[in-house]
Amino acid sequence: MKHCAAIVAIVGIAALAMPAGAQLYLDFAGSPIRDSVPADCSEWHELFPSFCVIHHQDAYEDNGDGIVSPCDVIVLNGIRYHVDWVGPTFELEDLNTGERVWYEPTDPNPYATGVCSMWHQVAPDFCLAHHLDGWEDGNEDGILNECDTVWIGGREWHVAVVNLDITVTEEPSPVSQKSWSVIKSLFSTF
């Protein structure tokens, strides 16, 4: 019976040390993808899984390139996250109905016009994929950005806002020395 209790305790402690693996889709308002790293105390807007939750940036560890990019680490509300993906979030508005949707392109070059590419809806219907049917360069700068028009899913959308978008995964918590002492003491009882 002692052996079973020890195994249950070890499994329980090991579960506490396992990575949570929570993945978040966040955007940073008003910052194009090529900007430098946002300052600490910046706020990030969660797109998924909990739309509109605001996260406070406590710290940021850049991978050395001076911009927000994959393999950076961001600390939000005291939790460390690995940056998995970086690109734009296109906030689109139907000018006739006022409806708003948020998309991120699946193209490796996220600022390409991407006509005929697939776009992934982040909110309100997460993971709904749509074909980018067309693009009209409203400000004639050759870049897909604010004031342009796109056609997705047979509908015309005005590009209202382009924000920096990151997908992050919660990093595993380090196991404290105290936990290892507890595990070792369980083995001495055999």
C-alpha cells in the first residue's frame, strides 16, 4: 500500500511540473510587424481562446534580432510564453452591416497581397478558413493595409486596422528544489 501511495504522490508532483501548453492568439494594437519590441507594461489583446482579455506585458526576451519574432519569450501577467508565430492581424469591417472579423493570413509572407491564398479567421469564429478572392489597393502603396478592400468568402470587407499578431505557448514551469526533495523522500520509504 505504501508503494501505491508513493507512486500516486510522484505522479501528482510530476503533473505539477508538466508544461501547461496553453496557447494564446494575441494582438498588439497600433504596431506594424516590423516595429521593435513593445515596451514592458504594454497591453496585448487576446483574440483566442478568450476574446478581448487584456494581458499585461511584464517582460520581453528578444532572440537578438531586435523585433518581435518566433523564439522570443514574452512574460504576460507573470507567466512565460514562447512566441511561436508572428504576423499581422487584419481587422476587417463590412461597411454595410458594421460587422467586424479578425483574420490572419496563412501565407509565409503575411504582407503579400495573397490573392487566392487562404486566410484563417481568429475571431469571432476561430479557425474558419476562407479564400482571399480579391484585393483592391485603396491607398495605392502596394501593401495590404488599412483603407484597402478585400473580398473573402464572397463578401467585400474594408481593412479597418492591421495589428501585430503573435501566437504564444505557455512555457513549462521550473520544478523547485523542494519538489525534488519530496520525491526523493518518497523513495526512501520503500
